[in-house]
Amino acid sequence: MKKYILKSHPVGEPKVSDFELVTEEVPALKDGEILLESVFLSVDPYMRYKASMIPQGGVMPGQVVARVADSKNAAYKKGVHVLASCGWQSHVVGDPEKMKSSFDDSKDRLTILPDMGGVSPSLALGVLGMPGITALYGLIDLTQPKAGETLVVSGAAGAVGSVVGQIGKILGMKVIGFAGADDKVAWLKDELGFDYAYNYKTTTVAKALKESAPDGVDVYFDNVGGQIAYDVMLRMKQFGRVSCCGAIASYNDLGVPSKPPLAPAVQIPIISNQLSCHGFIVTRWMNKWQEGVLQLLGYVKQGKLKYKETVTDGFEKMPNAFIELLRGANTGKAIVKA
Ligand code: NDP
């Protein structure tokens, strides 16, 4: 069995050499234990700051969809798929009662994935998992969006942003997305039904919103922080609402002594436009997680919620897939197929 440990804390953009592949023998199963074999592994932006926090030698964290490859526990039959928080590991042996399914420190147990009506179990890492729940509740619960309002989403072609924009459309909003490549912009407009989408690398937020939101923005779902966040917030209506989800524009500043993660001072647009800004961590919604997954699955089945996965082949490519995610190579959810 293989695992990736953190060899050195990344300085700026992570490098493949910051991670070390370790190979170990699979131990024999004791009574009550199971052997999990990772099938799909998630790479997510939060892993960048985890890589600055976990001790050197620690296993990189993360969620996986795994198959029970062997079992001495009647509750976990060989062959079933589970959602597990195993991190960057090809296999894990242990007592399933002590394993968790969610990332970080939430208290849930290992989740046996139900039959999701023919959709790939990998969706439990994306549209039907943590990013989907982030989008659904981060938008609806925190910003109380209404039909006819104008929604802006940054990081719009990613795992979270693509779901946010489509939920905005389901709710009857005008949806404007920002993403970093022309093919992503085309996907947002032509397939996901965004009203407007822009490549923030080739146009300015000011120019884009002058065209698409001349009367101002009601709701901003912020996946990136930094200059884009500042520029959108300046163009919000009085009492606009902001869901502060992520700040990927500054994650690679972690560990760079000369580059503390400083964003433009967003206080000025927050004060002058009297904005309500809600920071959150998705685990706050553990109590209604399953309900949210079923709602998202319903939208997928009705054809109202489309998704894409950017799949990297091979467990050994975990660091590459992670680095490419931070560079913007993914459209939709970035995953690794072991
Ligand atoms: P994505 O699938 O959106 O992948 C990351 C994307 O970020 C890249 O594809 C890239 O797209 C974009 N990006 C990279 N660098 C920059 C930059 N400097 N400026 C603008 N965009 C950049 O990731 P997720 O959907 O999984 O996550 C989106 C955000 O939501 C992240 O900030 C993440 O940390 C946050 N998050 C927060 C959660 C919470 O509980 N608060 C839970 C889950 C996610 P592009 O080509 O468009 O630049």
C-alpha cells in the first residue's frame, strides 16, 4: 500500500518534491477490521493550507471514495463503496467504527455510499459531496437569494462555483461568473446557462459588471478573495450579501515570508455599500448534509444541475493533480482515479 506524506512545507506554489511516496506492506486484518482500497481521491484547494499546517512526515489529508477490498466486519461487506477521510493513501486497514468520512475534524462515521441511481460514486467527492453542499447551503442559507436578483460567482467553473451558478439559475437569478480560461467561460454560458461569464485574465471586473450588472450586484459568492473580491464588492448594491467561501488567490502566498496573504482592504466597499459578509466552514451543516445531497441528486436527475470532472489517472500523480488544481487546470471537480 502507498501513501503520500508531506516532506517539506511548501513555499509559494507547491512542488512535487514537497511530497514523498511511501510504500508499506498491507497488514493482516484483525477481527472487526476492513481493508479499504481508494478508487477516487479528491484534490481540493484547502489542502494547500493544510500542507502548511500538518507536521512534516504527516499523511496529506483528504476524502476518498474507496472500495471495501477485504473485510472481517459483517457491517462492511466486500465490494461496497464508502466515503472515507483516508487522505492521500491507496489503502487503509482499520476498525471502520474509528474511521471518518468527512474531511477535517467532524464527528461523523464512515459512510457507506447508497446506490445513487447509476451515477458514478466519484460524485460523492464533488457535486454530491462537500463542494456541492458548500455551494447549496453557502448560497441559500447565508445570502437568502431571491428570484430576479443578480448573483456574481468567482471561481465559477470549479467544483463549488459551477454548482453555485446553476443553483442561482434554478432560483431564477441573473447569474454572472468569472473564470480563468476561455473554454471555461464557454462551458458556463453554453452548457450551464449562466447569463454572463468572463475570463478575468483577459477582461476587468469593472468592464464586465458595467455590461452585465449596470444596476449593481445583490449577492456575491466569493471563492477567490483578493483583487476580484474587492472589485466585485465595490460594485454591489447597498445592503448586498456576500458568502465568503474561499480565498484561493492568496493560498500560494502561504509560507512566502516576503508575501503575507494580504488582500486589498475590502473594508471600504463593505462599509460604503453596507454589505453583510458571511464567512463559513461547510462542516457547520453536518446536521443536514444528507438532505442536501438528496436535493442536489434530485437536480442532477432532473437535468437542472450539470457537472464535469477533471480526472487524473494514477495514485502516483496525486501531487501533480493538486498542483494543477491550484494552477486552474481543472474544469468542475478535480479528482484522481487510483
Ligand atoms: P475549484 O474546483 O474551483 O478549483 C480551484 C480553481 O481556483 C482553479 O481551477 C482556478 O480556476 C481558480 N484559481 C486558482 N488561482 C486563482 C487566482 N489567483 N484567482 C482566481 N482564481 C484562481 O476549487 P473548489 O471549487 O473546490 O473550491 C473553490 C473555493 O472554495 C476555494 O477557495 C476553496 O478553498 C473554497 N472552499 C471553501 C469551503 C468552505 O467550507 N468555506 C469548502 C469548499 C471549498 P480559474 O481557471 O478560474 O482561475
